[in-house]
Amino acid sequence: MSTTAINPEEAGPIHADSEQLADVRVPIAWRDPIVTLVMAALAVLIAISAKGISNISFAGASGWFRGGVWTLNASLATWIMAIIAIAATIVVWVKATNRKTVEGWWVVIVGVAFVLGFLVWAVNDRPSANLPVVALFAGGLMFATPLVFGALSGVINERAGIINIAIEGQLLFGAFLGVVVGSIFSNPWVGLIGAPIAGAAIGALLALFTIKYRADHIVVGVVLNMLALGATSFMFSTLLKTNSNLNQPLKLPSLRIPFLADIPVIGPVLFDQTVLVYMMYAAVIILQFMLFSSRWGLRLRAVGEKPQAADTVGIEVNKIRWHAVLLGGAVAGLGGAVFTIGQGLTFSKNMAAGNGFIALAAMILGRWNPKGSLMAALLFGFATNLGAIMQSVGSPVPAEYMLMIPYIVTILAVAGFVGAVKPPAAEGKPYP
């Protein structure tokens, strides 16, 4: 047996691989820099085109804002917003190109600066046009409330492993039964009982077919949406048309919270609302706590992530899923009540108008988290109301483009900002 000596000079550098690994760097995340650059560029274009004055109305505000109208130099105000957007964009680019973490609030700063600049520009050089700040935020909250309920319904269901495409149908049926039950008793408070029952009924059908009969969750959800639309449209055309007393415009009273409602601008928006809005606040807080700080939440998440493991420790997987689907349906039904007894409107065909699908987008954007879903729903609600407000003040942007705002925001938010998200591992998978 012979051995061959290795000449160290011929062997080459021992740490060559280590040096190569040291040269490997994390790729630059271009999403945030590009998004902020686009918004900053738009803010600059807005500033260049702004001229004259812009009137900002605080009608309905409390405190020293009460009833006041601010007259701003449109060019100066928009340039201030543009400079803020540019500065924050530079920070984002420096951090990103140096491969450092870009905090989300830098992107938020750019976005807020762009939106504020746009709002000032929308009423520039038109002394007769006033931008109603309180109405803008109050309307945004109104549009967001059913989205929050719908998104929370999706969070509860999908955390348990059940895909709920039927949120649209649950909202629609909740709006229908809420106003019908309220009209029967001539009391909108009673409608608050009928609405969650309607949503839970759709949820029971969803649970029956997905849990017991192991049907495809997506297909069942779509079918239930069609069922709710067809059933409510039929009953509207037959029952409600001939019995108008069953479709009365009942409205829940506003409940003003002392002291909190006196906070300038946001006080009347947040704390002078119907009980449905306060129930939405409570639902987000309670569900956030229950999901992540209680035994019930741990079991629910275990069923949605690892049902086999949950089963081995004595958790009844399908029982938990049944309860989650029924609870989620009831929550979505309350969201449907916002369309009728929450706003004092009678029921009409297809009243949900796609809000259930936007609620799904809010849930995904919020990463299956109650507080994240709340933020996403507020974004979509504000975008929806912004389009309506811009039309009312005579914005130079064509009305057709204003109507597109909520859907554009939905697409951009889900496609551009969500990134790679992971739903619950057992989502859509029957057990056992």
C-alpha cells in the first residue's frame, strides 16, 4: 500500500469556498423601492399641475375644527407632500440597496403623502368646491364595516381549515333576513338577531358539504353564493314586492360615546356610530385575543394547521370545524346587516355587490390576522368612499376612473404588497 504526499502549494487555497460564500449577498428586494418611487413620481406630477387654492371643509367635526373651512395654497401644500414622499422614498431606496430591512411605515409615509396631495389637488383652483374631511373618513368607515365582518368570518373559517368563498352569500342573506325580521317586529334591534342566524344558516350548508360530505370547498362556496343570490332575488321579487311592510327602511340609532366623540375630526367618525360599528371594534379585539392567547384559539389553529396532531391529543377536529364555520357565518351575517338596518336602507337585489370577495382580499392582505384584516378593510373602504367623494366634488378625474379606485387598490394591495403568504397548512383538506 503506497501513499502519496500532497504538496500544499499544489492544493490551492484552503478557504476558497469560504471566501466565495462570503461574497454571496442577499438579493435586493425591489418591491418597496419601486412602489414608493411610483407614488413619489405621481406626487411630483400632482404638485406641478396644482394651482390656485383648495378648500378643506371640516363640517361635522368637533372641537376647534367644528364647522371650519381651511383655504390652502394648492401648489405649496402639494409640494410639501411631494417633498415628504421624495425624502421617504430616498430612505427606502438607500435601505433596500444596502440590503437592509425596509420598515413598513416608510412606505406608509409615502402613501399618505401621495393621498393627501391628491386630495388637495382634487379641489384645487375651484373656490366653490370643498373637500369634506369628516365625510371622507366617516364614509370610509361605513364601507369598511361589512368588509371587516366578512374578513373576520374568513379568518375564523380558514384558521380552522375551511375555505369560505361563501362570504358574499352570507352578507347578502344577512342583509335580507336582518331587514325582514326587523320589519316584522318594526324594530331594527330585533333585526340584529335575524342577520347572524341567516349567515349561520349559509355556514351550516358550507359545513355540511365540506366537512361531512368532503366536497370541494371552492365549488361549494361558489354554489352557495349563487343560491343566496337566487333565493334573495326571488323573495325580493315575490314576497317583498307584494308585502312592502316586510322591507321597511329601519335604522339603528347612533350611540354617541361622551368625551371620545369630542376628539377633533376622528371623534365623530369613530365614536358616534351605530351598535354594529362598536360590535365590529369588539369583534376584532376579542378575536385577536382569542385566536392567539386562549385555549380555544390554539385548538382552532391546530385544527387548521395539523389536524392529525390535534386529533392525537384528543381534539375533535370536525367538531371544532363545525363550530368555526357556524361562528364565522354568524359574524358575516352581522356584516350583511350593515347594508340594511345599519344604514336605514331597504333590501334590494344583489345588495352585497361583491363586498364578500373584497372581504376575502382583505383577509389575505391581513395575513389571516384580525387586526391585519381590519387595516386592509379600512384601506378598501377608504378607497371606495374616495371614489364617491371625488365624484361629488367634481374631481377633474373622469367618473369612470373614480369608480375603478376600490378595485385597483384591491388588485395592487393583494398582488403588490401581500408577497408570499402561507395560508393554514390544512386549508381545504378534509379530515380524516
